[in-house]
Amino acid sequence: MRRMSRRSWVMGAAGTVAAMMTAGDAVAARRPSPRPYRGSRADAGEMRGVWIATVANLDWPSAPGLTAAAQKAELIAHLDRAVALRLNAVVLQVRPSADALWPSSYEPWAQCLTGVQGKDPGWDPLGTAVTEAHARGLELHAWFNPYRVANHTDPARLVATHPARLHPDWVLPYGGKLYYNPGLPEVRAFVQDAMLDAVSRYAVDAVHWDDYFYPYPVAGQTFDDDAAFEAHGGDFTDRAAWRRDNTDRLVRETAARIKEVRSGVRFGISPFAVWRNASTDPLGSDTAAGVQTYDDLHADTRTWVKEGWIDYICPQIYWNIGYAAADYAKLLSWWAGTVRGTGVGLYVGEALYKAGDPAQPAAWQDPAELSRHLDLAADHPEAGGHVYFSATQVKTDPVGAMARVVADHYQARARAPR
């Protein structure tokens, strides 16, 4: 979901749930209660989620090769912590790199579990996660990455039965990684089948995608989909438009198939937060971002909302209030206006991982920065809640930013939106 370069993954001092709650209560005692959310949010519910990343063992399991009992204990600890902090949803990465955290009919067992791709971990992580989350009153959003195959470019390092090895023509290397080629109709059908296998087996509450569609641009490198464009480009003269159409098709088709497989399962996407800068398109946001999803990732996120193809959008507004190139406040307002009247839910992706990181701007050294994000959201009734990246920082909370959010805004439990 998040590019590995987005942070160094060096953690601050560890903290316990009790410590976070105690610190949060002390903060609450020192300042007035924040403004309550307005509009219909009380009736609609409020998203309070946390991402649990499994790619490269970022959040869970803490290391590959732990026993099944140890893996389960760590997972349960994440769920219990979410309950203690009065969250109501976990977004668990279940298909990190074209491998699976359940006994998939299409793809091998995930390498993050045992350290060996394709090796049975001796238990069913996704099935257990669904059962245990629901037992605690938590929603379980199953987080999939459609096209990433590996964080390297050597197919021989994949298990011999991996679909990418059985169909080498499906795969392209780019930027030091392997990707399924989104321009191939057979790839689009396969990745849908692979993801929907989980939906058919488990009572997940939502299918959740992150920000990877076509890969983020890498200077000096070309995503070599010439052959696919020639074979499947049809009447498109603009390759970028063809690529966006491929992504649109994946979104539309998946949305329709989710409803066929299991009624009531929602479909949400968490994109990079800048659709287009206003300097590029007057419909865009007042930003000067170096990446625009429409142009660079070939992901027309605004259209997905306007057409109602998805149930919720969770833009990763991973900047502080007042940040010059991409101001949190301006992006929040832009997204609120974008979803207004569409019926698509808006939940804000929050960069908890930046709080207290010395490499980040001064605003992120202030434990109250994230709490101010929720204060701003109170002025936008379209904003139906927040999701925090990620579970490790929810646990360690180096400067108490999460504890501050809980004390200021999560003084009682709330149900998730439906």
C-alpha cells in the first residue's frame, strides 16, 4: 500500500495500551472537549480504522517463521489494542504480493508467514482474523494489492507454482519490482478471481485496495507494455487514456462481482490523495504535488467516486495542516466536495507513522497534529471517519499522537459506517 520509501520504519520507544490510554486521559483533563461531529454522522456511524500491513512483515507477523500460536497471539493483540483504543475496524493486508493469507485456490501461501512462499503456516490467518475481529465488535476489511507480484525482479525467486512463473508473459519488471501487466484482459480476470476467492470463503466486511495501480513513476525507466497496447489498445491513440481505461475496468468489474459473490460486502479504495493539481486541471485540488493519480498511476479516482463505482474512498492525506505542496486542510475540503451528493463514503487516511519522526516537518513533532485533523473533519459532514497507518505506530505511539486522538475524540465506542 505504501511505498517502502515513505518512511524508514525505524520505530520509537515501545508503549503499552495502558500507557497510551493513561497519557490520553491526562491530555483530555488539560483541555476542553473538542467539537462534536456534525451532520448525520451520528446516525451513519464513524470509521475508526487501522491498517495492519503484512508486506515485508511491516506490522504483522513481526517476523517470518513464527509458530502458528505466536502469529495468532500477535494478531489477537492487534485486535485487542484496537478495541482498547475504541477503534472499530481493522484493514488487514491479506494479499500483499500476489500471495495469500488464506488457503487460496489461485495463489500460494504468503511468504510473510513462514519465510517461504507457498509453505502452509499451519493455520488460517484470514479466517481467524474475521472470526476474532467480529467477536470483538470490529469490522474486518480485507486489503488486497491487485498487481504487485514481488519486491524484486527475479521470477525464479517465486515458488515454482506461482501464476507469475506459469504465465511469464503476464509479468513486467519495473523499478526493482515485478508487476502483473494491467493491460492484459487475462490478468484483469485472474486478479479478480484471486481476490474474490477470499470474499467467497469469508464474511469480510469490505474489499479494500491501496494506492498501487500502474506503478509509481521511476525516473529513467519505462513500463514496457508496448505489446499489450498493440494487442488490446483498440481505437485508443493515447496510451495514458488506455491505461486509465484498464484501471477503470478493473474497478467497475470488481465492484459488480463483489455484489454477486457476497451481498453486503463494501468496496473501498485508499488512493494517493492528489487526483490532479489545479494547475493541471481546474477540477483538481489546490496542491503542487509531484504525483497525480490520474496522470501518473492512471487511476481516475475522482471518476470512481462520481460514478458511484465504489462504496468508500479513503485518500491517504499524509501531510500536515499547512504543508505548502499538499495542505491537509485543502485536500480534506477537496475530497469532501468530491464525494458530496454521491453516496460514496469518505474516510481519511492518516499518517500516524509520521508523528514524532525526526525526519518529518516540525508539525509532526507536535502530538496534537493528528487530533487537529479530526477537529478539521468536524467541519466537513462528508468526512465519515479516519484510518491510521499503521498498526505498529498505534502500538508504539512514540510521541503520544494516537493517545491524544483517543482522548480528544474517541471517548466512547462508535459503530462503523454501513
